[in-house]
Amino acid sequence: MIDELISRVFATRNAAHLAHWSVRGRGSFSAHMALGEFYDAILDKIDQIVEVYQGAFGIVEVADTQSVDPKDIKNHIFIEAQWLQDNREEISQDVSAIENLIDDLCATYLKTHYKLKNLE
């Protein structure tokens, strides 16, 4: 399950970076800034999750990255936050440190969704 998390986070990060470059129109500056903060933050967070996970369970095999359409990044980020919540326990395997790191990652997704949805 950790391999799917890694793949999903990198796919979302790549889509967010592409969307960051292509926003325009009303609210584009706030979206540009929110997406920039998001893709920078989630790389550090997934790095922490993987390193703690490997400390608990050993080296993970990393799957190929998925592909995400950057045109619907706001909705995608929200769906991914829900996926994180739904799969948190299975990924963490009862290691509270991993649960906490996943919660922090999820908070970043939800905060970014809020900014994209409400700040213009």
C-alpha cells in the first residue's frame, strides 16, 4: 500500500506543478502561490513518511508514478485527501508515527483545496 501512496503523491505533485505554471485569469495569483506551496510541501512530507515507514518495515519497492490531468487539480487534491483518510490505517499498519505523518500530509492537501476553492 505504501507504493501506491508514493505513486499517488508524485502524480499529484507533478500535476500540481503543471497547473501552477498554467493558471490564469481571476484568482490566478493565489492559485499559483497555493500550488507552489503545495508541491514543495508534499515532497518533504512523502520523504518523511517513506523514511519512517522503511525504519519500521524495511526498504519499499517503488511503483511507477501514475498520471493526473492538471486541469482539474482542485478536485483531484480533494479526492486524494479523502483517499489518504480512507487508507491511513492500512498504510501505517498501526504505527502511530506513520499515522501522524499521513495526517500531516492530508492536512496539506485539505489546506490547499481550501485555498484553491475560496481564495481569489
